[in-house]
Amino acid sequence: MSAFSLIRYRSLARGLLSGGSSTRKALQGRLYCQAVKKMAPKETKTQTKSGQHLFKHERRPTDFDKKILVWSGHYKKQEDIPEFLSYEALSGARNKVRIKICYAMIAGTVKGCIAMVISGKKAFKEDNTLLQKNIERKKQWREEHSTEFKSH
């Protein structure tokens, strides 16, 4: 047997032998699992008597945050936005605006590509390609070069 299979069987046996049929106890008995921490209950008040805000994840939105909240469709007007908002609400609004901007950039890129294909085909029909321009330019340089040597 390989070392890996021995470790696996030892871990399974340890989980089965460590305190009955409870899966949680079996998982906690393993060395690589962490114990489950109990969460403290949240406060129900949002502000203390001194006016300090108790929730760490709530903050006052800036003017730019208010614009983002309106652009994302969370609120109709800037006046409707409350004084304090959760971080999750602001983050969700930012993500929506970010996605809308990405879609606009994708649409602009596709439109630009289509316009370049159309203009390239039009230039090819008119025989106005880069290859043709290069040939004409080199022909002109040769003529200038040959006239310089004839004049000397």
C-alpha cells in the first residue's frame, strides 16, 4: 500500500472511532480540519447615544457613490439614497456599473471591427490598399533617385 492510502485509511478510522456517529465530531477529530467558531449575536441598535455608528460595514456614501447607485438602478434619484448604506449594497452597485461599462466596451469593439472590415473591403475594391501605396511610393523614390544621378 502507498503512503497516501495509509493516511486516508487512518483518517477514516480516526473519524469513525472518535465519538459515535456524529459527522461533525468525526471532522473535528481530524488534524487538518479547523474547529467551528460560534458567531456573536449582532447589536440591534444602529447608533449609540453619542451618535457613533455601530456597524463597521455601513458607511456614508460619497457623491460618486450616489451617482453609481443611481446609474446601477438601485435608486431613482440621489435624494432617495439613505444617509448610511451597507458595504454590500455599494459593492453590488459598483459591480453592476462595471459590468455595464464592460458591455459598452465590448459593443464598441465589435462596432469598430465591423467598420474596419467594411472600410478595408471598400479600399480593396478601389485598389487603394497599403500594398498599392507602397508600390507607388517606391516607384516615385526610384524616379527621384534616377533623376539625381542623371543631373550629376
